[in-house]
Amino acid sequence: MNYFFQNPVADQLRNEGRVEGRVEGRIEDRIEMILRILELRGIEVSESVRLRVQGCSDLEQLKVWSERAVHVTDPADLFAPERGQ
């Protein structure tokens, strides 16, 4: 028998928790990916750059940085302003 508590509010909270967990997982994966790309390219990452990347919780910003990680030669260039701004 399944006696799991059924309530619309509880269901909504559970679903919101799942969504938040997935987003947090994507953020953590993206952070690891950025740092790993730089490492595999032989680019030394300073502690300040590492902390800035690890401290970011904006998935869209992390996407921009991950795209830049493929091309930059200086990790500080990850944080350059967008062109045209």
C-alpha cells in the first residue's frame, strides 16, 4: 500500500524542489566543465578566477563563460564584457 501524503500544496513544493535540484545540478556541472576545459587546455587558473567561477549561480552567465573557455588564452578573459555593451 502507498500511504504517501497527497496534498496539492505538498505536490507543488515537491515539484519545485525537484526543479531547483536539477538547476543546481546543471550549475555545478557547468562550473566543473569550465574549469576542466581550461585545465585540459593547459591554462593555469588563479584562485580568484576559480572562486569567481565557483561562486556564480547564474546558469546563463556560466553558459557564456563555458563557450569562452574554449577560446581564451587568459582565464580572466572569461569575464570580459559582452561585445557591443
